[in-house]
Amino acid sequence: MSCFQRIAEERIREAQKAGALDNLPGKGKPLELEDLSSVPEELRVAYHILKNAHILPPEAELLKEIHTLEDLLQYIEDAEERRATLKSIQWKVIRLDLLKRRSLSLQTVRYYGKKLVRKFTMK
């Protein structure tokens, strides 16, 4: 066992003795572990951090917007408004297709970095 693991185990035992772990939410319930087997091993930590920070990649945000507009479309009765919504869906689908064809740019990496920093520094 490494030094770090021993220190962690010692601190956990101290917290248990002090009762700091007695009233945690979900006590006595099984853990809900997420299946990340479809995510490459080297990306799992990053995926988990982004998911917990509620940050979606641009492709996922666009897909979400497309689905929302498609759901909304069935309730639109005005022909002009319906046409505008369909046009918006078409442009989003084109943009999504273009995003899928390119690799992650430096600009996107910076964008995510700034979002993460803002998310974790907000209180």
C-alpha cells in the first residue's frame, strides 16, 4: 500500500470514529455506478468531470436543440412560424454534420477550459 493510500485510509477511519460519515445522503443504499465501458479508458476521467459540471460538447448541445425544436414543431400551427422552425432545424443539422467531420480544435479546447474554470470557481 502506498503512502497516499495509507494516509487516505487513516483519515477515513478517523472520520468514521468521529461520526462524520454517519448522516451522509444515500447511507445504506447501493451506489449507482455509471457504465463507462463504451468510453475509452483514457477519456473516462475527463468525461466524468464534464458530466458532473453539466458541460456538453457543442455536438451534444446542438443535438439537444434539434430534438427540442422537433418536439416543438408538432405544436406549431402557424405556417410561417413552422417554416422558420424547420429552417432552424435544417441549419442546426448542417452545423452538427460539419462539427462531426472535424477534430477538436484549439478554440474548442480553450472554450471548454474556460467553462470548467468558471464552473469550479463559482460559489
